[in-house]
Amino acid sequence: MNKHLIAVALAAASLTLVACTEEQVKETSKQQLQVIDVAEVLVKPVQNWHTYTTRIESPEQVALMPRVSGVIEHIAFNEGDNVKQGDLLFKLDERPFLAVVASLEAQIVSAKATLKQAKNEADRALRLTVSKAISAEQAESRTSTLRQREAQVSALQAQLKTAQLDLEFSSVRSPINGVISRANITKGNNVRAGQSILTSIVSDKAMYAYFDVDERTWNSAFENVTAASKQQVIMQKVGQTDFAYQGYINFIDNQINPATGTLRVRAIFNEENNKLRAGSFARIRLASNAITKQVIVPDRAIGTDLKNRFILIVDENNKLQYKLVTVGERYGNLRTITSGLQQGDIIAVNGPARVGPGMPITPNSVTIDSKNVAFTLSPIDNINLIAKQ
């Protein structure tokens, strides 16, 4: 009897121990599930951005050459300075030009004296012709001489104007406002008119950026854009992280380039701080006018599987599932998903860094932060946010 009681007691104890062990295993399994940040995808109205490379150009740039030949006597600027239109830059030896002017002035005085004498003789001949004291042929000869003397004076006066211009051109002045480069030819050297490049000047108050938009993109996104509409653009210089410069389109070419299938477009940037330099490499971004609703996710949520992009979504059993997606435009730390996700989907916001498809998780709900991200260019103040992305 006692033996049977002992056996029953042992069996009951064994069942109790097994049940406790199973409960502990289940509890331990729950505790081992990884806690993962998850969030519902955002759906926002967005504008697509298009990026192009360019070289900054100055609207006005001059390779300064002298209009007359001569020897440089003086350089009147500091290399790299800002200069204004009309500022004296180079002074050539003006003595040869002064001598020519003085010679022509003397010749004009002499020619005017000769002209006066010819006029007097012509007038006298006219009076004598009335009284028939001289022949008509003699009177006509004196009138012809008068016309020759008048032409001689006019020719000398024209030569004098040319010589005075040459004298004026011996002072080489800036034709535009801008920043001057170094002097290519220094004091004491001979320069030739229209051939010797003394220096270069580029205007600095505004800069141009030309870029080529392919025909398909222009027709689909910018067909209604004109130069008068001043389509907003932003620009980033090489080595910078922000698109810190704001401008607008002020020129659209009148035809598509048939060789490349692109349209030449120009943006202008007004820059008072002189931080834009002609010849600099830069990137231009402009937003399409069409606004569409797109799914938005953190860029870090997107994984790469060979050539594919994917996102881990959370199903109703709190398991992660592989979802193939197509990514679109980037906005700061966020990116649009053009296919593969829909409104209401829950995703692993930190991506597949520590987890994988089919893994059960303990979800920790968070919210995707988009308060400092601009998805459209309207209102125009949003451009300041976009420039920082």
C-alpha cells in the first residue's frame, strides 16, 4: 500500500515539474524576442527633385587688350582687387601720341590759313567775274582750290580725332565692374593693339549656371516653365554638403539639341558676398511642378539584396516579412517609396541591421520624424529647409 502511494506521489511530482519547466521555457522564449523600433509609413505630397551638374560662369568677362600699341609705363591696380568701370588699370607711354596730336594741330592751323586765303581768292574771283575782269575758267579754278582746301582741313581734323582717341586709349581703363586678375604683362614691356592680353576681369555681382535637361524630363515635369516664371533652383558648390545658394531660371533655349536630345537652360544667382567664382563646378537642383502623394520611410529602413531594395514589414503575428520596393527621391534622411508599400504598413525603421525576414520580434512603436523636412517647394520658404537636406 505504501509503495503504491509513493509511486503516485512521484508521478504527480514529475508532472508538476514538467509543467513548470514548459512554462519557464515559454517565458524565457518571450523574453528572448528582440525589441525592434517599428513605425507606420508616412504618406505625404511631394515634388520630385532633379539634379544636374554645371560650371559657374560670369555674365560679363573680359580678356583686356590695349587698343593701341606702346610700352607699359605704369600699372594702376592691385591684383585680385574689385574694380569699377572706368578705373585706370594700365598707363602706356603717351609721348608718341602727344607728338602726333601736336603735329596734326599744327597742320590744321596751317591748312586753315591756306583755306582762308583760298576763300578770299574765290570771293574776289566771283566779283571780278561780274565785271568780266577775269575769265569764267579762272574763277572756276579758284572755287575748285577752295573746295580742296576745305577737304584738306576736314581730313586733318579727322586725323586729329583719331590721334586724340589713340592718346586716350594709352590709358587702359576697366570696361566693366568686377574682380581683376593678375597683370600678364608688366611695366616696361611693349604691347600690341588687339593682340596682347594684359589681364582678365569677371563681374561678380551675379553668376550664371548653364545645364542641360533631357527632352523627356522637360516635357513631363517642366513643360509650362518659361523664363518669365522664374522657376526656383538651388545650388551646391563642390565640397559642400548644403545647397546654400538660391537662384532662378532666367533663360531657356529656343530649340532642343538634336545631337543630344537636351534643352539648354540657364539659372542666375545673385551673390553679394562674392563667394561664387567663375569656373567652379557645382550641382543644380530644381523641383518639378507636379505634386503627388508618396509613401515616405527613413532611408536607413531600406536594405539592399544584390540588385534589389527591400524593407522589413511587421505582419499581424509580429513577424518580419521581406518586401521588395522601388525607391524614389531622397528628402533629408527620408526617402520616397514609389512601389511596394502602401498606407498603413508597419516597418522596421532601422532596417535589416540586426534582424531578418521571418524573425518574431517585440515591436516598439515610434513615429517617423518629418517636421524639419520640406517635401514641396510651396510655400517658397520651404527652399531654406530643402537647402539643408
